[in-house]
Amino acid sequence: MSRQGFLKLGVAGLFAAWGIGAQASTVFSAPTISFTDLDSSFNGAPVYEENGFAFDPTSFQAGNCSPYATSNDPCIKEVQQTGTVTTMTSLNPGELFTLTSFYFDLQGTGGQNPINQLILSSDKTTAATQLVFQVGQLAPSDAQLYDNYSYSGGVLSGDAYNGTIGNNDSYFAVLSSPLFQDVEYVTWSTYQAQNLRIDDISVAGLAPVPVPAAGWLLVSALGGIGLMRRRRKS
């Protein structure tokens, strides 16, 4: 075979290998929160707690949730036509966490709304830096979507998806944005009121809230005063 033939064969092999890789499913670890104990008694109150985290408000939904760990597991939906879905915080005061992934399903605009979107924010975001997942548009650059999201044989998996977000379609979003790393809270909301489902949330990197530099200076000053007092007594 000629040199050109080998080159063409090599290029074709690379594209074939890339295509195989693009079709391969990604396996995920078990979510931190799956809302297994959520039921209709949590519609608006009381606060739902699971695995060291609190969710407020909460509204029970039994359909259009993720298949993990069973197809009948509940999930959270948009609450009382307010646009607020839920805010997640740690039950341990002063503990920060990193949101790594979550399941979502945008089910409709709630009737008269012109757009259908999920808005993700934290204590680090502003109105301009929130992540917006909107039907008919691509996902934010700091989020990789997976579809064909399934759980069978003890394996949680999905296929990478890079197209526009569809209505009544479910996705598993994996985040890389630093705006959701070491945060105090995360809030899921919608544009006005829409039919949104949130499920299977995963977190990492639990850490105490860092003491500001001024705080350390205050601690050092107090320590110095205490040392001076002990020297005077001696």
C-alpha cells in the first residue's frame, strides 16, 4: 500500500475510534441525594432532609423522575407556581459543598410562559453568571449533559449529549463551573412557573467555611493579649 493509502487508513481509523468513543456510555457513582423518603407530606413544608442536606421548599412528585434507584422513586418539582424549586444547604453549620451533578426534566412552560428553563444559582453567582438550561438551546459551557440516563443491574449510566435541550426530555448534568464549588447553598428555580423535576443530586468536597484573613488577625491579637496577661502575672 502506498504512503497516501496508509495515511488515509490511519485518518479513517482515528475517526472510527472517535465515533466508537462518542457512543460509549459513561458510568456514574450513586447520587448523594435521591429523595427516596420524599412524599406528599412535604408539599411546601416541612423541610426535607437527606444524607446531611436540607431542601426548602419541597414539593412531592411521583412521575417524570429518574430511574434511580427504582422507577417509582419520587423527586422534587416546582412549588406552588412561584418559580422557586428548592434551595439546598448543608445541615452542618458552616460546611461548604461542591455540586457535581443532578438530574432534571423540563416538562412544560406552566401555561402562559414564553420560555421553559431551569436556572441554577449559588452564593457565588450573580444574575449574569447563573447557569441556565433552556429548552431549544445548548446547555451552558460549564455543564455536560447526558441522555439515555438509565439504571439497571446496579449500574447508573448515560450517553454524552451535546444537542439542544428538549421539552419533556430528561438529562443528567455534570458541572465543572467553579461557581458551584465550595458553596454555602445551591438554588434551582424556573422562569416564573414551569413544570420542572429535580432528582439524583451528587455533591463532593465537604469542607468547613474558611475564616477570613481579618478573623485570623483577631484570633492572633486575642492570643497575644492572653500571653501578655500571663507574663504580667508571672
